[in-house]
Amino acid sequence: MGEVGYGGYNSVGAILVLFILLVIITASFWV
């Protein structure tokens, strides 16, 4: 996958990264 799945997996990966970043930022605020 990785570089080959730049078609449909790109958007899904971007959403996943954004979601993980949001969780990390929220956790940092609560600590």
C-alpha cells in the first residue's frame, strides 16, 4: 500500500491522521 494507494487510500489516510492529531491535541489539553 503506502505510496501505491494514493488514490482512495489517500483521503482515508488523511482523515485518520487528522483524527489522531485531534485526539493527541485534546489529550494534551486535558493533562
